[in-house]
Amino acid sequence: MVTEPEAGPVTGPGTAPPRPDPGDELGVILSQRREGRQEIVNVDAATIQLVIFVIGDQQFALPGAQVAEILPLAPIFPVPGCPPAVEGVMDVRGNIRSVLRLGDLLGAAHHPLARHAAILLGRVGDQESGLRVDRVVDVTPVILESLIPPPDQLPPPLAGLVTGVFQRPEGPVLVLDMERIFQAWQDGRL
Amino acid sequence: MKAPGAPATPAASREVSAAVGTASGLDLVLFHWGPWQLAVPASQVTGLGPDTDPEAPTVGDLLELPAATSDGGPNPPSLSRIRRLGLRRPGPGLGLRVQEPLRRVRLDAMAIQPLPPLIAARLRLPLVRALANLGDPAGAIILILDFRGCEKTSFIPGFATPPARDQSSP
């Protein structure tokens, strides 16, 4: 009689799979995969789509609903008489849009311009503007419950703009709100 | 290029006057200053002449742009000749030094766009009124200037009326 290969117990809800022996590398990997899969299939948790990006050494995020496009660096034309944070204007398929250095608004120093740099085309209502960032890291859903309120000790430029914080292996991510950024800019607070 | 202020034939004059300022498009005089491509509505141009007064204001002075040189500046020397552009505005006219090449173009109304709101909210120079994409070179954006309010917004010694003093300030 041929015996069935060990398929492992069919685990139902609430039944934890056996912990692998630490020396069983394959078992550890399979366990990690199982845990990762459990996170993915947890579809009932409310999530928010976030565009995660880096300015200098700090990670930030913006709601995906407020980012119309992620654009590669393109020719930007300076406009005289603007605050230094305004990099200029660019053409987006026939529409002329402003481009601001987001780091200048947030008090975060940009890395030197590199090929990874990108422009987030922010959209709030009928207003659009490009925001230059150093690198886009990910576009991913984040479980709302994993967001914690912003700390009280955030420096002034960030204090009114950060709506939450969550952790990634690379460090904390400050979640921003595009509407607050646009409004603060137009009010002259940035 | 024909000088924008040069006398035109009656027929041509009628044609231009009908075209300028209509909703379908706008006649513009294009010029340069360093790497910037600039334009002014042709209706505000009164003439084009040689650069005879090196002390006259440049468009760079008005827009606080870096100096553009005719020898090794941002443009090749052949593109950097300075001309004097006569401009109509409230009060005395303005002779503005600009860089060649100059040309007159007609832009479709759809090609002319307002300043993006985040720029309009913080711009210190009301002279900059609109933007347009000429499509040459690829994607190049020009700044459209409007000198109708120049008297109030800019003070150039000898060329503009000094701004009125704020009576409430000490």
C-alpha cells in the first residue's frame, strides 16, 4: 500500500500550525510563508492604499487616492518670483502643472537628484501639483489599525501635516495628507 | 522677423486687430532671457529696435532673473543678441532689453494655460500671467508676461512710475 505523503494537518480557524524545529530551515520558511499568507488573506481588515516614498533618510506616505500618478523626472521649467520650494512647472500630457520639492515643505533635506527621483502628481479636488520625492518605495495597502496617531513632538512643518505613523522594517513611516499640504502652502504656512 | 511695431498694410492691420485678443487665440511676441523663453501679447508691443542704451532695464531685471551674458552665457552667442522691445503699458511706455531670437506666433487659446494654483497663490511677480507649451523644443514651456499692470507692480528707475507709498506705513 502506498502511503500518502505527509500533507500536514488541515488547520482550521483557530488551529495554529505546529512550530517548526529551528534547525529545520525548510520548515521555518514554510512557516513564514504560511504566516505571510494569513496576512494576505485577511481581507476583512480595513485598509488604506498608501504610496510610500523616501525623502533624505525619512520615509513618508500619502494616500493613494490623493496621488493621481507617479511620474518619472521630466524637464522642469523654473518660474521666477516663486518661493524656493517651487522647482518650476512641467508638462503632463498637455497640462502644465507646478512641481514643488516636498522635502523643502516638510523640513526634510532631499538627497542629490538621482535617477530614482520621482514626481508624485497630487490631486485634491480640482487642484493638481507635482511633488518631488527622492524615491518611491512601494504602493501598498496598509491595515488602518496599524496606523498610530502622530507623536506630539513632531517639528512644526510636520505637526499639522502628518495624520498617522506606521512601522515598516526600514523604520517608521509618516503618513501625510495632501489636502493639508496644499492648504498650508496656499495659506503661506509652508 | 518683422518688427512687431512696424507699419502694416491696412489689410494686414485689420487681420491682426481682429485676431488679437479673440477667444480663439492670441498673438504673442516671443523672446528670450538666458534659458527662459518669454512672451508678451503682441497687442502690448509698440516696436522693436537696436539695443542703444545699456543702462535700460532688462526683462531679467523685472523678473529678478540671473544675468544673461552674450559671451558664454546660457545661450550660444549667436542667440544672445540684445534688442530693445517697446512695450505699451499704463503711463509712459517701456523699453525693455530682451535677447534674440524674437518671433511672432499665434497660439491657440487651448495652448495658453493659467498659472497652476499653487504657484499663483505664492507668486511675487504679477507680471507673470500665464504659461504655454509651444511644443518646440519638446515640451518647452514659455512664460507669458502681461505689462498692463506694470506701472503698479514694478519700479525701474527712469522707466516706470515709482510705486505709490503706503500712507498707513510710518
